[in-house]
Amino acid sequence: MYIAIMLIVIVGIGMFLYVQNNWLHINEINIDDANLDLDEDLKVIHLSDLHNKMFGDNQEILVDKIKKLNPDIIVITGDIIDSRRYNEKPAIILMEKLIRITKVYYVAGNHEIRAGVYEDLKERFTKIGIDVVEDRMTTLKLKNEYIDLIGLKDLQIYELNDKLKNILKKEKSNNYKMLIVHRPEAIKFYSENKIDMVFAGHAHGGQIRIPLVGGVIAPGQGFFPKYTEGAYKVDDTTMIVSRGLGNSRFPFRVLNRPEIVVVKLKGRK
């Protein structure tokens, strides 16, 4: 009897962990922004922290869900590979499929930099058709609105701040500013630089989430981190943080399923 109960418990825990780490959650976030003059709603899909993860054969489960959401653009905010167990295949497969859906904009996270493979990945992604937005600004026309998209590859926080200031100083523009970057903990600097919308990852949702408390630990923020998932507002800056898709050092998510973030931007009409 005792052995049977233990087996049931073990199987139950295994099923729970499987669901928590493999069943994708679609997190829909609506943002009303009076600084945008859009003809219609703008749908942005935000992905982050794949860490070599595969969802179905050749990423079919992940890609099919994204395709059904019909995004206007896709932004990817780093750690698409894992430096501790390097395997580029899941990232390459995903990028090849995503570019068939819509335009894809990508910045590197700390794992691409740490692994020493970033330059090679950047070249391969660019050949696929991905726009690697490395420390520069590019202007997009979306829903009849001009948006300045800025990308910063992963750096220490003070370096990110300096790099962002230099880009904005060089590329003077009054357009709506959208930033894709890996680290959410630098939101103070993003806000000081008058960025309208930020997309970030890195926090993995706090890895283990406790109801009514939130995430337990995140890189760059330590225990009980402040910025782990969803939307945050600091002055006039809105930041969207993805819980991510895969895992790195700690192999399990608890009450923290991998997610596709769908941001629907609504402006004045």
C-alpha cells in the first residue's frame, strides 16, 4: 500500500512538472497608449529565453500557436540558446519558421554573449531574414504609424544606459520609441531615456512562483524579484516582461508555465 501511494505521488509530481514546463500559456496584454496614432490595433508577439527548448517536432507546437495569433511583428529578447549546454538547432529551426509568418526582430541575451557564439548566430539569423537589431535604431511603419525600434544586445546595466543615450543622441526623432532588450532590472534607465515601450526577458518569471507573492528568484534581481512577468509602468514608460520559454541552470518551472506574450497596442484613433 505504501509503495503504491509513493508511486502515485511520484507519477503525479512528474505529470505536474511536465505540464508546468511544456504546456504553453498565451499571455494577452492590452495597452492603451495615447502617444500612438494607429489606424487599427497593433499586435506584437514577444518571445524570450528559449534556452534550446523544443516544443513538438521542429517547434511545430510553438509555431502553430504563433501563426494562429496573426501578429504584425515578433520581437525576441535574448537567450535563445543556453551557454551551459550549447545547441543552436532549436533556435535555427524556430527562426526559419517564424520569418515565414511576419517580420522578426531579435537582440542577444547574456547566454549568446557568454557562449562566445554570438557573431556566428547573428550571421546565420541575418541570412535567414531575421533583423538582428544590435545597438541601433530602425524606423518601422506599422498601422500607419512610425515607430523607432531600438535594440540593445546584453551588457551590464550602466553600459546599457550609456549605449542607449548615445543612440538617442545620434538618432534624433520624435517618433514613438520601442526598445527590445534582455534585462528588465534596468527599467529606471529606460524610463529616464523616455522610452515609450520596452520588451525584456531574463527573469524566467522568477522560476518558481508563489500565489499572492510572485517569483522566487531571478538573475540580476535576486530573491523575490520585482520585475518577472507582465506589464509594469514607470513614469511614461511601459515595460513588458516575458516569463520565457525554457530553463537554464535550474531545470524546472513551478506555477510558471512557458509563455507566448501577445501585446495588443491601442492608440488614439
